Amino acid sequence: MYRRDFIACLASAGAGGGFLVSCVGGGQMGLPGGRVAETPPIPARWRDLRIDRSLMIPAGKYARHRPRRLRPRYVTIHATDNFARGAGARAHASGLHRGTHTATYNSLGYLSWHFTIDDRTIYQSLPCDEQGQHADYEGPGNRGSIGVEMCVNRDGDLRRTLDRSARFTAVLMKAYRIPLANVVPHYHWPRTRYKDGKYLGHKACPSVLMTAGRPGPKWEGFVAKIGGYRRQLG
Ligand SMILES: [Zn+2]
């Protein structure tokens, strides 16, 4: 279902209209009252990781019609498995923004996640203090993690996307005080479908970093890269 939803997304995303309003993420750490920053601050040295918030899911609509608070303790890494040309971050964010990523088997009726990254852009779809529906239905993955989708469109530069995703994950770790041990692949969360209680096991996601369908050397190399970038941030 998850995969089919993405294909549906691709079909509906199209070229998209409107114009982009890019902005550097302006989140703040240590907000009053222990509130969680909606957006992480981007360090000056990595300005290419600027976050575009122009296609956020509208508050109160679609996947945000029933917002639930999130205090992020994990980052969950995904890949879109959408290899079509043009299926970059904007196309996916546009689908979320317009409510086209419907889902039959979760309690919300929509898929949602926080960030989509390609080789040039990062789009935010949900504030980091709201739960998404990207990992495990009503499970702890969705209840406690920020969801990051990496694009694999064939007209993108995957190596660059992976490097940008590693740096951006380091930024999230610092902003929300998340340890490297809590940076996990979607595979980490076993899935029990909400609607009918069917157990689906572990998803081989992010597929581009799995080895024989599960985390192995490629995933471990990616995590090591994230750890190195996190140390650079101090
Ligand atoms: Zn996934």
C-alpha cells in the first residue's frame, strides 16, 4: 500500500505550478515551555540545506486534519522508491500539500512525513512537533520520530542526495538532541496495520541502503557518515 501510494503520488504530482519561496530554516533551540522547534536551524556552512516551507501541508487539512504532538526522539530514514524522472522533493511535497497521498489502512487516512530531500532541495511538509504517518501506523516509529524521505528519481544525483541527507540528519540530531543510535531505517519499525491488525513485518526501506533486504554494510556506512557530520557540528 505504501509503495502504491507513492506511485499514485507520482501520477498526480505532475509538473506543478506556483512559485517557490525558499527560506533558511529559522527554528530555535530551547524554546520557552519546552516546546519543540517546528524547523531546525541550518548552520551557515551548509546553506545548501535550506528548507523550503512553501508546500507545507495546510494546518487543519489533509494529513494535518488531526494533529498529534511529537517530541522527536528518533529520525526515521526512508527512500521514496519512486524512480521516475521529475519525482524529486518538490513533486512529493506538492502531493502532500494537496492531499493526494491518501492511505487506506492507517487511522489518519493520509500518509505524511516531515522532510523530503533530493540532490538540490529540501521540502518540509510537517512541523517537527507534529507526528507523521510514514513508519508503522500507530506504532512508536510514528509516535516518536521525524520522517525523512530521500528521493531516488533517475534524473537526480543519488550520491549527492545521500550526502545531503546525511548532513541534514546531523542537523536534526543536533537540533533535537537525538543520539546516533536513534537514527534508524524505516526497517527498524515492525508494522502492524491499523485498520485490520495485519502484521506486515519489516519494510526493506530505505531500499537503496539495504543489503539483501535488510540493514547491512551500506546502511552502516551511511550511519558512519552521519556520525562524522554530527561531530563537525560540535
Ligand atoms: Zn519507508
